[in-house]
Amino acid sequence: MKSGYTLAGLIACLVITFALPSAAQTVGPDGDSAGGDSKSKSAQEAKKATDLSLEELADVEVYSASKHLQRTSEAPSSVTVITRDEIQEYGYRTLAEILNSVRGFYITYDRNYYYLGVRGFGRLGDWNSRILVMIDGHRINNNVYDQALLGYEFPLDVDLIERVEVVPGPGSALYGSNAFFAVINVITRKPAQMKGIELSVEPGSYGTYGGRATYGGNFKGVEMLFSGGATNSAGQNLFFREFDTPANNNGVAVNADGFDDVHALAVFGYRGLTVEVLFGSRDKHIPTAAFGNEFNDPRFQAIDDQAYLNLTYQHVIAGKWQLFARTSWDDTSLTAPQAPPLPGGGVANDDFFVHGDWWTGELRLSRNLAEKHTLTFGTEDRDNVRQKQQFYIAPTNTTFLSAPSGWIDAIYAQDEFAITSKLTLNAGVRYDHYYDVKGSTNPRLGLIYHPWTRTSVKMLYGTAFRAPSPFELSPVAGGTFEANPNLVPETVRTMEGVVEQQLGRRFQLSGDVFQNRIKNLITSEFDSSAGLLVYRNAQMANATGVEAEFQAQWARDWRVVTSFTYTDADDGSPADLKLPNSPRHMAKLNLIAPLAWHRLFAGLDAQYTGIRYTLTNQPLGSFPIFNLTLLTHALGNRADFSASLYNALNRQYSDPGRPEDAEGSIQQDGRNFRVKMTVRF
Amino acid sequence: MLILLGLLTVAGHSARGQMDEYSIKAGYLYNFSKYVTWPKEAFRAADAPFLICIVGRDPFEGRLDQAIAGKNSGDGRPLQVRRVSNLDRTAFHDCQEVFLSKSERDHAAEIVELLKETPTFTVADFESFAEKGGIADLRIDGARVKVDLNISAANRADLKINARLQQVANLVP
């Protein structure tokens, strides 16, 4: 296959290019010579540790492929962690770009939202409701669509991320609904780590300009962090084949696809109490004329707002019980002015508005028992105060409205049982009770075995559920849908086996096999008797696959992670039909190479996506994408400069279109760049 | 742009990178001797050395000795490392800093109780040592080594912690 050779050849060229400057390493001031005497190396390193200031010591990363193994090897799954340094080194601009590098994950973009597919499952028309996304353990999925926002519309500035923890697999035993295929927890940087002022500017392609100011400090024992940032993008001219008629400007949307976004964060910490206020808003122009809107009309936008106030309190009671208590108020809204063409000519001024508010209370107690058991008990209660959808149709002056409210209550328990020093059992179960649909109980069992210190073997069995969203129960979409209060939750049953092996000090190899059986998939169907669409539990899906990942770290700064995923997914019917937007093959490659005396870093972030089918069963060709970033730290670590080239080889590729798109496939961006400068005082 | 990046790389002097976990912890033990003040009674004589004692199985593999070789504490005393057995409790009294290795987890409570009102900076790298009455613990947080500091334990031991160390550390409870 031509593209296969090209891919291999390009990777080889890049590896050679980055390997050449390694000669400079031996002359570096840290005295690091490849293959030098390990005892003298550790002596020099220990001496160097005493030359660092306290602040630098707190900032140095621990060199440890093995510690990573220890840290993540206790989790009953194959965890991926992306650190703040990696976000800088690979030039990730959004959470979507971060997640696109995770093995088994793939992002689909329709120029409205970014959607995450996991292990061969990326249904077109869904709203990221089969992944649970959290910020510091706080759920981000809204309460009308259960949608998680992943692009610039994600309410937290990517610069404020300390690390992203990705746990694939069923997480409902701890987190409830939507922890179906993966749980993603975004950990923010803490005020203690950000003393002083940090300023950042980032100009980029398509007339994009971003800026941020962050302040971290401590006043009378109260730690504080304030951050505000904004990005504005002018957009570009885009061509859509489906609209290539003289009446539609020959298919060209002019000055389209632009957006404005704003982020703000304030954090206060005092002893065990943390108060966090977060706000994000993105106003995006949608160029695809989705949902039957008028083509090349600047009025069709989506304005997504998300904000929350979060209070957490952590305390150790009587030296034994760890208490975690949380209460929060969330507010999300979507305002989408619509501009559908009128039959007699002209364009209507319809309005679509979604507004969700919810209050959450969570209590968790953990305790270590006899050094063998770590027990956790918890409850989580959510009051969905508002789950409003409203659609106003101007020509007939009608409004469609749905605004139910009610409680979701849950209790859960987990035990991590160290059966022997080599064998751990992780067992958990959670029961969720809903005011409007059937409740759900979900267990998860994981067995973690370390036959030798450098090997870990894990077996995982679990179920997860996804409750029907208020939108699916009662869709407000301009009078085209009817309600279905009889929907039940979707379920998935997962079995997974993982092997992780440390090879020497530098290399780690891991492999896993998985099987997902999904039932009661909520799908829109046409009800001919009513002449309307309706959501029903109408489908099934199965996905079986195997993954392999290789990690290497050497000479302290070189890092390579590469993974391959093969998934066989079908619709669970006797016909064994393939699923749309489900790539059978996927590969990821991430490489960091230190250049020029360990002060300049080159980061390569590459993904290969196999053939995918659109909704009309057209194949979209496979493609590799290469993103390249050069990063330097200067002025004693007080300034960072980076230059990134995305889709460096200007590969033309498309993502499948969704049911609301007139386009069968949507072409993605070609080569584009970003330059970023950050200074700290 | 590349030329600009090149010039800036030469201008900077600190290399980002990674270090062994125990090199970083050795760095912290050295810094504690600089950012904590011991009362005069903590030393036998005006020219007595500053002792960092390791109790239990030594995880540093020589890194601590190499780190402090030829260096002095905050008040100009030469730094020395000594290995002490948990069974020889009298030896603890000469130590200004006592580092408990993970092998001593089960004895931690007793040792903390023994030393709590003496001017000894107790530090360990197993979870919750600071919450259980030790003065500091060094814990891995994500990819970094962080310090949890128990100020009231330090006050009980008549040790003064410099504001800079308090800023960098995570105060417990």
C-alpha cells in the first residue's frame, strides 16, 4: 500500500533527522554522556540536585519509566497520563488534540464540535455522551445532552492543565452514567505551583490570536489563582461540494468557521478547603449549513457557555478515615440562532436555546484496613434544577419547549484488596437511581497480578450504563421529533486483559485485548404513524480488539511512545454489518527529541487512521497526520517559546458527516501553524 | 523564527529535564538543612557537624552522600550522613534530620512519638507521614516530588521553617 510505505519512510527520515544532533549531548553542561558509567552519572546528578533551588526541585520531573509502571500499574486498566510538559512539547491546543494521541482514541470534527471515538465506536449523531469528562473530579458532561465539550469550547484553558488521566473501560462502578467507554479526568495546576504572574500569547493560522494572563499567590495562608484568557479566530473560506450551485456562491462559504472564545478560572485554597469558579464561552460560526440552515449565512452559530462553582473539602479523620466532600453548582447553555431558508425565498430567524443547571453533592470516605484493604464508600446526589430546551420557529410564531427537572441519587463502594504482595483485587459497585428512567447497578472487578517486579498482568470485567438524556426522552428540534418516555439506559459489558512489561530501565511494552458488548443503543428512527422521528432502544454493537504500546525513555530527555490498535466492530446483527466511522486500524506515534544542549525540544505527534465508512457507506481513505513542535525554555526557565506546524505534510483528509450535515464527508484543515510565547514573573 | 529560538536557547542556563527520584529527594534533604533553623541545644558543640540520619534500608544508593559531599548546612556546619538502626534509639539524639525509609513504616509512629519534642526534623517518603505527626513527607504527585509539611509538628520540635520552604511545600493538615 503506497500510503503504508510513505508512512514508514517518513517516520524513518524523521527519526534519523532527530538522532543526528545527539552528538552535541556529550558536551552538555549536565555532563550526560550516552552510555557513561552509571555510578558517576548518578553522582553528578545527585550533586546537580543540590544546585537546584527549592522551586526548581519541586518542578523537576521524576525520571521513571518504572515509576510510571508502579503508579499506573495499580489501576485496574491500561491508564494513559498526559502531563503538562507533554502538552507543551507536542503543541496541543485543545483537549481534543490531547485525546487524539491516546491509544485507541480518535477525534471526528464537523466544524461544530469535536467528537471522541473509542476503540472502534464513534457513532455519527452522538454527543460525546459515552465518555465521562471531568475537571478535578467534577463532571463536565452537561445535563441536557450529557455532552462533553472537547475543543476550544472546553471551559478550561489548556495551559492550566497539570495532567490528563485517561482510563479506558467501564467506569460506572465509581462514576455512574456516561462512564461508558472511558473516564477522562483533567487535573488543573494548583495555586501552589503557579506563584507569580504568567502571560501568554499565541498567534496562529486562520487569523487566530489567543492570549492569557494568570496570577498565582498566597495571602495569609490562602492560596489563590486567577486566570483569564481569550482566543479569536477569523476563519477561512471553505468549499463544500454539496452546495456547488450558483445560488450558493458555488459552494464557497466566505469568511466562515471563525470563533471567539473566553475562559476564566479562580481558585482559592485554605488547608483542606478548595473553592473553584470556572467559566468558558465559545461562539462559533458553523459553515456546513447543518440542520438545514441556509448556506454561507453568517448568522448560523453555536454559542456554548459552561460555568461552575465547586467547593471541595478534604480531611483525615482520626488519622484513619480520608474524607472527601464536594458540593457544586453548574450552569451550561447553548444558544444557536438558526437561519433556515424559507420556501418563498429569504431566510427565517429561528432560535434554538438549551439551558441546564444542576446542583451536586458528593461524599466519600476511604480507609485503609490492616494494610490489606483500601475501602471506599461514597454517595453522589444531583438535583437537575433545570434541563430546558426551547425551539422558536419565527414564520409560524410557535415555540417548542421541554423543561423537566428531578433528582439522580447514587451510592457506591469499592475495595482494593491486597490479597498477597503480588496480587490485588479491585472490586466496586454503584447503584444509580433516576427520577425519570429505570435505575442501574454496575459492578467492576479487576485483578492485578505482579508475577515479577517488572511485569503486571491485569484482568478486568465491568459493566457501564448510559441513561437516556433529556434530549432523547423529549427531543426539541423544531417539531420533527416525538417524545419517548419509555427509553431505558444503554449498557455495555466489557472484558479486558492487559500485560505490562518493563524491559530494562528504559523500555516498557504493553498489550491488551478487549471486548465490548453494547445493548439497547438509543437510535433515532422514523415513526411512520406519527410522521415524526423518535428515539428508541433499537440497536446493538460489538467491538473486539487488540492493542500494543511501546514506550522508551533514554538519556533523560528522549521519549518515544507508539501504539497500534486493531478493532473489529459490528452491529451485533446476524448480518454482522460494519459500523460507520469505525476505523479498523489505528496507530499513534509521539516522540520528543532534545536538540541543542537539551534546551531546544522537538516534539512529533502523529496519528494514522484506517479506512472509515460514512453514513451512506462510502469509504474514506486512510491517512497519516504529522504535527511538529519546536519548544525552548529560556531566561532561566522564565520564558517558553514554541512554534508548531499541524498537518505538516498538508495531507488532505476528511471526517464522516453526521445525520444533520448535508455533506457526506467534511474535509479537514490542511497545513496550519501556531507560535506561542509564555513569560513568567 | 528559528534563529530567534536558537539565540534564546543559548541565553538560558537551566536545562529542563528529569532526575532520579532519590536524587530529587537528596536535594530536598540538603535544602531542609538550609531552610530550617535548629536551636543551639540541638548540637553538642559549636563546631559539631550537621547530621542527616537514615533509618532502615537505604534507598538513596549513595546519592545522598554524593549530594552533600563538601557542602555545609545553613549555619555553616559540615554535612554528614549516618545510617542508624531503628533498634539503637540513643543514636537518634545526635541527628538533626532523621529520614525514615519505607522499611520502617511499622515503626514510624513510635519514632515520631520518641522524637516529637526534640529538635529533630523527621522526614519520610511514605504516604501520610506528615499527617501522622512527622514533620515532612516527600511524595510523588503526578510526575514530581512534592513536600508535605506539618508546621505544628515543627513547632513542637522547636524548629523554625523558613517562609520560602513553606511557600513551596504543601501545608498539612
